[in-house]
Amino acid sequence: MLESITRWRRRIGALGVNRDVTDRRRAEEALRTSEERYRLMVEGSEQVFFYIHDTAGRFEYLSPSIRDVLGIPAEELVGRSYHVLLTDDPENEQVTRETQRTIDSGEGLSTYTATVQHADGRRLVLELVETAVRRGGSVHGVQGFARDITARRQAEVALRESEERYRTLFQESRDAVYFTTVDGRLEEANAAALEMFGLTPDEVRQTNVTNHYATPHDRERF
């Protein structure tokens, strides 16, 4: 409320203007709440760290949680290029490409992975989600979140290797091995099964194994 002392009809009084600022107060409170949640997420998470770097790749800010992820204090990296964290893994060539694409386009999110080195020498895989930093209508840098997905990547590799071993055993087994639906339609069969049924690979999904049973009794048992 704005007030001022005024004289009207030989009397001294106060002249005031009231303005409803309820919506503005609510917006300010919502902004403070959002900023506090953002700060807690950025500075308190042990699984991820937040960073901002300029268009030359020099870090301007890193959240303290980078120490939990990479074992390096944030203050040691501010002013240095993000390249100091990268290993010689050929896949890291995409880091420069994706970062430059974000700077050039100035829009959208870019998600990719990078292989970095922990302070203790271990190699970690980070998943990066980046977007451009705009100031005054122009792009001044990149901001993003980095999450350690090393364990997930190792599990994926182990799964692929396990599937490859299984596939080798399945295909090279001398026993007929096959999979069917509950009503007997073939879904997959190894070489020995194809030979037993007299089928080609293209005929597998068009075949019901019960049609190869000699008697109604056998089909009923299936």
C-alpha cells in the first residue's frame, strides 16, 4: 500500500492506494520453493552432478556432488576444460560433437554418454543430459546433469555376453531344442530341430509342432 500526507478541504489526512499483490506473492513463493528444491537436488545428490561451461568448454560451475561421483572437488575444475575429465575412449568423440551441436542449435536437449576417469584411476561411464545456456538472446554455454551409469553399462555388457553364449549353445547343440506357444506354434528352433521336423528357417513360425506328431494320442498328450 502506498500512502502520502495530503491536505483536502482544510483538513490533513492520508491518501493511499491499495494494490492486490496476492498473485505476485504466490508466484514469488512458488519460485523460491522451486529454486530451493533445485538447489537441494543439485548440491545434495550423490548420484549426479550439475555443471555449466562456456562455449569454449571451460567449467563455470560444478555442484559439490561431483566429488561423490568422480572424487574430484568442484573448485579444482572450475576454469578448466571438460576435456580434462575424458579418457582416450574413441566413443568420447561424440562429446565434442554433441556439445557443439547444442551450442550451435541453442535449443532442445541432448542426451549421450561419456567415459571419464575417477580420481582413483577407475573409468566411469556418465550419462549426460545437456541444454544451451542463453543470456540476452544468445548462447553463452552449456548446462547439464551427469549421472554415473557404470554399473548399468557393465550389467548390459554381461547380459549381452550371456545371451551370446546361450545363442551359441542353442544353435550348436546336437539335441533338438525349440520353443512353442501354448498351442504348439513354433517360435524358435535350432538346427537340430529344423532337421528333425524337416523345416527351413523361414517355415518355423508357420508350423505347429503337433502337426508332426504321428497319432491323435500324441497330439492330445501335448
